Amino acid sequence: MSLDPTQAAIVAEMKQRELHMKRKQRATDALLFRERRFRAVILTIVGLATAAFAALIIFKILRKTVEQVGWSLPAIGFVILCVSLGVELGRLFLRTGMGKRVLGIRERQLRKRYSSELASGRRWSQYYYKGEDIAPYVSQVLYFLESDARFNTIDEALAFVKQNRRENRHLAKQAAAAFEQVSADGNLVVVASVSAEGVPSSRLMRYVRTDKPGVWYVSTTPESPKVSEFDAGRVAFVTPLTPDGGSINSNRVRITRAPFTLEQVAELFASQIPGYLDGISPEQQQRELVYEITMESARVDTWLDHDVVEFPTPE
């Protein structure tokens, strides 16, 4: 690998990024392992406690019958039955509000413990080269620069990697699932737009998800100064962090006025944003404008992952 000083400095920075990403991956693996172990401990404790209690009750009720036929076979059957019952009760407990709170407390403790590695990795999740985010290609670019004498510049290696890139359906499904999860965990979005005079502004708005992939609805009054900015169709957005550290952002997005009013999609807004329509009269709902936010792609960031999801182009 023979690089000029500028390219060599960029490669050194790429290597630094890879070190941070590996630290993040190790922290992620440790965090997930400890979360699974904590769940297993809870299931074991609840299972054994339930098994002991149930076995005590069953043996006390059926004591005379068991003494007549012997303890060995009934005891084994009772233990298996009680342990199975206890494990199922433990799983039910984890689905209850109290169980979720217990898990949430433990997850927050673990995220705080590994916050340094996770935050560092999140800082490096995007990597820009000549204005383009090449994060998905960095490790391959480094590999070819160091192992293949054909490539003497980052541009050559990057072009080769892009040309020979294969679509990974598993990663695409993972990105789509992460997008659906994060978008379902909230309903707030910060929409940034630019006025005719070139003045940028942003507004915190409520969004609702639709049955069309990568399409959300937002609403605004006809008198809003945002109307002219939205009608220009140039926006970008980012969602505030969810309790699990998830966020979605995109600048490859179009916004268009929907051919219907808020009144016509009132049920959708009411179901996803309880109380949203409480202060809007039926007359105001008829006047309220609805806009479609249509994404070409979006970045989904969580404490553990960084994914890019691509959406099909609408016909």
C-alpha cells in the first residue's frame, strides 16, 4: 500500500474507526449476554419457587395416595410438572408491567455501565469521505488497500467494493425491522425545511405511520408558515431518542400535500396519538392539511446498531 500523506491520514482515521466499532461490538455482545443471563436468572428463581410451592401443595394433598404407590415415579412427574409450570409463570411475569419494569431497570444499568463504548461507537457509526457516508464499505476498503497491490488510493478500492457489492437480504430485513420498531416506539419528529428566502427552520410535529413502507403523515393548519416550505418539497427530519436510545433520520425524503383532510384520516391519528384530536373541532379537521413524508431511505440508530433502510420507489 503506497499512499500519499493525505490518503494515509484518512486510512489511519479509518483504522481508528474500526477500533472503536470493535469496542462497541464487544460491549454490545457483553450487554446482550448479561441481559439474557438476567432473564434466565429470573426464570430460574420464579420457576424453582413455583415448583417448590406447587410440589408442597400437591404432595400434601395427595400424600396418602403417593404413599400407597410409592414416591419415586410420582415424585419425578410432579417435579417436572412443577418446574415447567414455574418457568411458564416466570415468562408470564416478564410480560407483565412489573416484569417489564424490572427488566428495564436492569437494561438501563447495563447501558450506563457500557455507555462509554456504546457512545463512542455511535459517534463513528457514520463515516464521511468526500461528502459521502462510506461506513458500510470502510472495513472492505481497508482490507483491499492492505492486501491487494492493485489499489493505491482510497477511491480505487472504494469503487471496486461498490462495484462488487452483493445485496445482503438478511441485513435489509434487519434494517427494516429496526425501522418499524423505532418508529412504533414514538410519534414525534423534528422536520427541518427552508423558506423561500433560504432561512432554515425546524418544527417538532406528531407523525402517524401508514401501511405504505416509509410513508408517514403529519398535519398542520393552512395558516402555518410551514405550508409554503412543505409545498416546496425540500425537508429533512430526525426523531427524538426513544427510551431505548433509538432514532430515525433522513435527508432523502420528499414531502407532498395529501389529497385528503385530517377529518378523513382522523381514526388513524386518534389510534396512534391518543388525545391528538381532542382540541381540534370537526370544522378545523376539515381545514387541517395533511402532508405525506415519503422516504427514499432512512438511517436507524440505536445504542446497539446502525442501519440504513432503503424503501421501494412508489409507482
